Amino acid sequence: MAGEPRADCLFCKIVAGEVPADVVRETGTTVAFRDINPQAPTHVLVIPKAHYPDAASLAAAEPTLAADVLREAGEVAAEDKVDDTGYRVVFNTGTGAGQTVFHAHAHVLGGRGLNWPPG
Ligand code: 5GP
Ligand code: ZN
């Protein structure tokens, strides 16, 4: 069923506490944790606790939950004090764009110069 945990999903295992993570924030519907391979001084992943394969399917099925993820991205940036200098919120979607984990997640990147357009 849409949103149900998947046994083969790494981020569902993080939500369940079966895989450890450096959690920085948690709400009733979301978890935010530091990326294991950080690409910037602040590199946090914000995920919905419910399983959707990407941001578009999340937003289509549960727009309020998609908004929770976006709001938490802003809270993470404020807590890491990168909101003043600027930060980027990225949803890689599809293998061609570098998506490797098919559980929707926002990357929050900041604390260094961020080129535009991204590579
Ligand atoms: P994607 O490439 O799908 O946009 O992003 C997946 C992200 O998950 C990558 O930046 C990768 O470093 C991160 N990642 C992969 N496995 C783990 C893990 O076990 N723990 C944490 N904290 N991050 C992970
Ligand atoms: Zn999942």
C-alpha cells in the first residue's frame, strides 16, 4: 500500500531504528539525519517516515506530508545556522539525476559556496 514501509528500503530501516543514523530532528511525520557521505559542512537528509519512492509521488499522494518535509528542511537550515548565508534543498529524482535511494528525501546543503547551476 502507498506509504507503507518497505523491507528492502534503507531509509525505512532508519525510520524503524534498524539502521543507525545521526538524527538531528524528528517530528511525528519526518526524520532528519546527517548524510553518511557529506558534500558540504551541512548535508542533512530530510525524509518522510512514510515510504514514497520520490518527491513527486510523495507530493501527489500526501501534499501535507510533502510540506512537512519542506518545512523541516528550513528548520534544519536554521538549526545549523546556514539560513543567513544560504542553502540548497535538492530532490534528486531518477537514476539519471543521481538518485540512489528510492525513498523520498530532501538534501539540505549549506556552509560553503554553492555554484549555480549545479553539476
Ligand atoms: P540520492 O543519491 O538518492 O539523492 O541520496 C542518497 C543519499 O543517501 C546519498 O547522499 C548518500 O550519501 C546517503 N546515504 C546512503 N546510505 C546512507 C546511510 O546508511 N546513512 C546515511 N546517513 N546516509 C546514507
Ligand atoms: Zn522507504
